[in-house]
Amino acid sequence: MEQKLKIAVFIDFDNIEIGVKSTLHREFDVAAVLDALKERGEIVTKFAYANWGRQESATRALSEHAVQMVQRDPSPRGDKNGADINLALDALEMAFTHDHINAFAIVSGDSDFIALVNKLKQYDKRVFVVGGRAFTSTILQKNCHEFVAYESMIDEPRPRSQPQPREAQQERQQRPPNKRVALDLAQAMPLVERALGVLERREVRPQLGLLKSTMLQLDSTFNEKAYGASSFTDFVEKLQKADFVEVSGGEGRYMIRMKGAVPEKPGAKPEQAIPILRDVLELHRMEIDNGANADELAEWVKQDHANFDWREYGFQEFSELLNYTQDKGLVRIQADEEKGLTVFLGTEFHPPAPPPEPEPVLEVEEEDVYEPQPLVPGQPTATGEIPIPEPPPKPQRRPRVRKASGEPGKKRSPRPRKKQPIQ
């Protein structure tokens, strides 16, 4: 029986809010995140970290969902790493002191949390990372147990228990339509085949839920909604209609096995898109050197490579390709709430200056060890001639004073001895 998950949620609000606004042009919806996590287990505690003096409009929605808001005070240097450390320390403290909490959800796209994710995994905690595919570090996506894409939460309208205010309805009408295009099912088949092969080697029946958990173990970024499916059951049914797999059993008790050969698509690997983007960056290096808008860069890619389609390489959006190449050092992305994504050339074009080389240490053999020159008085040295020291003066003998018992210059006559009488 699968262990029931009790989840602690930690939200890096500043990071997730800017990421959602700059890439999806939407307001961050904490309810959508919590609903997605409730499908995976029971949420027992929720924390959000931000400088709430600048986020007054968001505090009401967080309070309605009982999220504890922790004040993030920026340092005098404007450095936010101290606040990230507070989030990490609070999460680790909870892992040590609350044994019943066996899962953690980190809502952030910051790659600095990779150390926290790895440490929680070492303590046998299941780790979810929630963020956008376009602004969450690919390193963070692939090193957690499951990456929950924020885009998958907003693709479909969620059921609402109460009518929305008029302002919210107007805001929803003003939002740009979702233009995300589903990926080709053939791109998911290598992962499906690997997962079925793992289950076959374990001699385990490939049921529906077990297949998905195995696919997530192999690739934590897998999400069936990226392929136009509303659920994993719908995803398997689409594979069956495409004649990729055979499905037996009733709904909820599906058994899946491969049917025929796995279709291969040329150039389907994400890393094969890097040379094309590198070529465009080289051609427009002068314009991108000071920063270029992501949409403008996408137009240059279409002009220079008309047949290039990033969806063939597993990216639903061009911004996801940029995020992938950022971790490869090709570009550097800066998110802004008003300007969106600004792209700069990465470390591949501007490598950091090498550290100064240490001064070489000369190896001296024992017979070549320098011995200081002996100092000889009167002989010249590198600092000058050493003066000859003058001999110290001889000590003068004090004259012996005799008692005045006679005349000076004459010897005193001895005193006559008394003769003893002879008895």
C-alpha cells in the first residue's frame, strides 16, 4: 500500500510571482498551486516568504488559504540570498522535528534551492518542485521527485465553488488566450518504453498508476498535460488510439504493453536545438550584447531558420528553450514584470576572467640551501662595513687602605710575644 503523503509547502513568493508575470503575463494564483498539490497528498502546513510591504495586494489571497506569511527583509546590499537561506533552514528544521511530514513542496524556480532539494531527498522526504517551465531551472526540474509545471494548472479552468467578483471576471477576459500547443505523442514514447522495460525487469504488472510513477522516477519533468491530455488515463487512451501501445482491462485497471516499434523523430532531443540557437546568437551578437527581448529573438530565429520548430525538440514555448540553454551557459535570462524576458549572452560568449595564477615556487635542493654570510668585524657586507668594536676599558684596582696605626711609609713592628715560664 502506498504511503499517504503529508506535504509541507514553502513558497518563494517573490520568485514565483515575477516568473509568472514575465512569462505567462498572469497574476500568481496560489489556489491553483494548492489544488494541484492536494491531488498528490494532504497539505499540513504552508509558508510564503516575501517582502510583504511590496506585496500588499497578494496578502489577502494568501490569508484566505491559511498561508503563513514570513517577512523577508532585504539586506542593506539588496541581496536576497539571506531570505532564501531562511526558507531552507525552516524547511530543514521541519524535516528534523516533524517526523510525520514526509513530503515537501518548494514553489520556486530558483536554482539556489537545489542543495535543499538534495538534502531533503537524503532524509527520505519526497520533494515536489512547483514552477513554470520557462523560468524554473532545468537542473531543479530534473533533480526533484516530481516537477509540477505551473502552465499545466492554468491550461484548463478549475471548478469554482463561489461566483467571482466582477473585477476578477474583467481581468480574466483581458488575459491573452493560451496559445500553448500540445507536443507530439511520439516524443513521449521513448520514456514510455523505458518505464515498461523497467517494470518488465522487475516482473511487475504494468498497471496505470505504477506506470506513471515509474515514468516520473525516470524523468521528473513528465506531465501528461503537455501532450494535450487532461489526465494520465486520457494520455494512455491517446497512445492507444495512435496505435503506440496495447491496453487491456477496464478503466482504473488498465494494463499497458508496447505495440510495434517505437517511432523515432529526427532531432527530437533537446540538446540538438542548441547549435541552431547558437548560430542565431552569433549573427545578432551586437543587438543581444546589451539585452534583447525574448519575442524579438524568437522572430530572428524564424527569419534565419524558417524550418526550425522548437516543439520538435520537446519545448512547448520558445521561452522554455531559452531556460534550457541558460543552464548550458548559452544565454542569461532576466525576468521583469513589465518588460517580460530579456535575453543576454551567456558565459559561453563572455567567459569569466580566469583567476590570477599563483607565483611559481622554486624547488631548492638541500645542497643549494642558502646560508647567511658570517659577519666578520671589519669586513664589508651587503648593508655596509661592520665597525670593529673597541675593547672594553680595564677595570681599575682600588687602593688598599690600611688603618692608621703608625707613621706613613713605615712598616709596623710586630708585637713581642710573652714567654711562658718553664714549670
